Amino acid sequence: MVVGRWLAGVGLVALAGAAVGVYGLASGSDGDTGPAGTAPVAATPIADGAAAVSPTVDGATASPQATPSADPLLSGKRRVTIVRVGAFESGLSLLDRGRLAEVDDDRGRQVFVPTPLGGQEFLVKAYYSGGTGQPVCWQVQNPGNAHPLVVRGAACRADDSAQRFVIAPAAGGGAREYVISNRWAYLRDSARSGLIMEELGDAPPASSFRLNDTGPAPRRG
């Protein structure tokens, strides 16, 4: 942690002939911790203008910072595929008349355009292969009956809070590795239910996802 401090105050006596230096004070102790009751969070180098949302090992999260990302894949001008880190030979697909899932074939809409709404919020538009067809957008839905929240497709509406996803660099992750959330529920893999949206209070850390550039975004939509 680097702390820059400016010392100023009424009534301080200036020392004649002395040059005033301003220094950054650094603390790199292995014992640094976050707020009481949380585990240490490793600092993660990220691109200028981006901020990480960092799930800790006990499920606590840092608040997202409303700063724009410098990653061109989050500019709304590129289309991407999305792969869960740790998945084998599968990628995300918004299935026709279905939900967001991981597939190892060509089913559904597997091309996405994260479209910025301001800060770190995005509409995630979904297209067929090559960016074809009219887009539909990710939307968090509650199936009811105590089932977990899931992501399904819906007509794109920027004013719908269920479609406004935060995409933030994953703490300790590699290049273009992100965590994805909506109103404090994080996208993660569940052995029982597949891809779900879940708050991290009592859950394992959120899954992280890698974005892969596949070309310019479609001009329509």
C-alpha cells in the first residue's frame, strides 16, 4: 500500500532555507489485513482506469469502484467469447429459449459484446457465430422455488437493473480475466446447477472468466 501525505496547517512555522520534500510511504508487510474479520487480499496489477472486485477466501468482497476500464474488449467495439477459467474445452453460450450455460459444441449464442453503460456496468449482448442475428442481452432471473438465480436472454434494456452487469478484473487473475456480477450476486459455476448467480456470503469465491477477442462488434444492435 502506497500512501502520499501532504502536510499543511495554519500556524506551522516555515523553516528558512529548508527544502520541503514529499515522499510516498510504503508498507509491504505480509501481515497486512483488510477490515476486521476478513482475510488478507493480494494486490493485483490492473490496467489504468480499471478496478478489481476481489472475492476473499471467506466470501467477503470489496466494493466495485465506478471507473471505466481501459481494456478494448470492454469498449463495446469488439466481440468476444467467454471461457470460465478452469473449464476444459467449453465456453459460455446463451442457449436458445434457455439459460447461460457452458457447452463444448456450437449450440446457442456464443459471441458476446460487453457494451459499456458507465463505470464498470455493461449490457452483455449475445449473438450467433460471427456476430450474426439480432442481439439479446443477459438478464438475471429468479426461477423461484428456492432455485438459484440464473442468467437468461431478454430484449436489451439499458434501464433494467437485472441486465446491468459489473465486469471487473479478477484479483490475482491473468490478462483479461474478470469476475462478473449483478447487484452483488456473482456469476459462478455450481457442480449441481451449472452457471448461477450467487451472493458470496457463504459461498466459495466467484468463478473468473477470460475474454477472447474474435473481431469487430456487429454494426447493428
